[in-house]
Amino acid sequence: MKTIKIDEAHLLAKEIARKIVSQELSEHMGAMKIWKEIIDCIAPKCPDSLWAFKSNASAIEDIIWNAENGGERHDDLIRECKQEIMHAAKKLL
């Protein structure tokens, strides 16, 4: 896996953040792209400015997994996570 420097990570994340804000990408899908394609490639750790994408995408994934495995689907929590992702995207821009 290619290692990405923080400055490059921010530039790449801003491109995805623009797509989130313009609704070209859903909050969840955009945050997943930032997490899997950018954050996972940053060394040594995720900067605070990108953390909301990873943490909220992870929370949504956990909720979906739980619902698919017989648990309750917490739509209100998913909505909150999506709002936080949108806020983070706007802040990044």
C-alpha cells in the first residue's frame, strides 16, 4: 500500500469533500472513500482534520452490520453520523 503524506491526503480528501457537499457522493460513501483510500494510507496516523470521516463511516458500518445480523437499525444515529460527515466536509473545504 502506498504511503500518503499529510499534505497530499488533505488535497485528495478535499476533492471527495467537494463531492459530498455537492451531493455527488453520499455522506457515507464519501467518508468511506476518504477512510479506505486516503486515511488508511497516511503514515503514521490520521490527522484530526480527517478523523470525523473515519469515525462516522465506521459507526455507520457497525450499525448496518448490526441490523443485518438481527440487531436494531438505529436510523437516528446514522442521520447524526451523516450530519457530522457533511459538517466535516464543509469544514475541510
